[in-house]
Amino acid sequence: MQAGDKETSGMGTRSKGKEPFAITKAIPLMRQAVVPYPKAALNAIKDAGYGSLFAQIIACVISIRTLDELTLPIGLRLFARAASPEAIARLSEQEIAALIAPASFHTTKAKTIRAIALRTVNEFGGQLPADVATLMSLHGIGPKCAHLALGIACGLPVGIGVDTHVHRVTNRWGLVATRNPEQTRVALERTVPREYWIELNEYIVPFGKHICTLRKPRCRECPLLPMCQQVGVVGAKAKA
């Protein structure tokens, strides 16, 4: 075991016959494992040229309770029409709602998006400050969106963005033992070295969608299997 693995091996119980879970080893393995799969929507939107803090905040609003497979084309459609705070602020709520359908709660999100654009223009001169408290003061923005946007747009590891995939996968690993995403965020920020905070969401999302899936996880194909504690995974095929 490498030095430092004990501190980053997680909070869960070590299963019989398993290596202790080491996040320092897991991240490089997971990074390689997800290469064949589509990136998380916000990262893909950045790669498409919409990597500003404002664009990432708006993309995160769209993504709430909406699948990545919808978030990506919806975000690109909106930004192709209006990418800057000024351009979005000139659109009506109805125009924004039409552009972001079929995102869930698209009419409510349209109101939120326009309000964020207006505030960005009127209070911040068209550029959102790279400050988590300011971002969370925006209507509809919580820790997950603030942390993701600052990480992706600015490279600032101010917090870990925890969605359903991050919550499920890290509990399955045995890295944390928590009941909800907020508890997971707090536990991960105590456990995972800050240098991995941005990557954690970026790679766990495709990893959780295509390998460590909710139902019938592909354990035998997973490079993390020797140290994954497989918490909650049942069936002989899941075993190492």
C-alpha cells in the first residue's frame, strides 16, 4: 500500500478479500476507464466553446433533474441563440422556455435563467464573480451548481459537486457511508484530497452511467473491482 492511502481509503468497512479503497489509485483508473464514453454534459458544453462561469451556471440550471443526454443539446441550442448574459437578458421568458424544452420544469427554469442573466448584467457588469457565496445568492443556485461551475469554468476546487451518480458510486465504493448527496459532499470533502475535487464529478458521471450503473453494475469489467467494497451490490456475478 502506498503512503497516504490509509488517509484516503474511505470511511466504509473493508470487505473480506478486498484491498482498502484508495482514491489516489481510483482516480487514474477511472479516468482511463471512461475514455470511450461521452463526457458529463457540463464538460461537453465547455468543450463546445461555452466554458465561461455564466454559461456553466446556466447549463447547470438546465441540468437539474434532466438527463445529460438532453442537457447537452438543450444547452447548445440556447447558447447558439444567446450565449452572453446580455443576449439572454434580451430574450423573454417564453423564448427561453421554448429553447430549453424538453428540460424538466423548463418554464420555471426559463424564469430563473433570465433572472440570473439580468442580475449578471445589472449587478456584476456582465461577468459573474468567481465566488461561491455570490453564486449561491443567485436564485436557483445551490452548492452543487456553484461548485461545478467554479471547478469547470475557473479550475477552482472550492467544493465537490455531488449529484446522484457521485452519491451512489462513492457509497458503493465504501468511500463514504451517507444517506443523501449533501452528506456525501461533506464526507467527500473531508476524505478526498482537494487536488481531485474537480475531477471527481467529471469522471464519476460517465463512470456511473456506463460502468457502475444503478442496476446491474458491470463489476467484472471495472478496474476498481479489487478495492471497491461493493456496498449494496448483490448477486454472485458482482463478486471479485
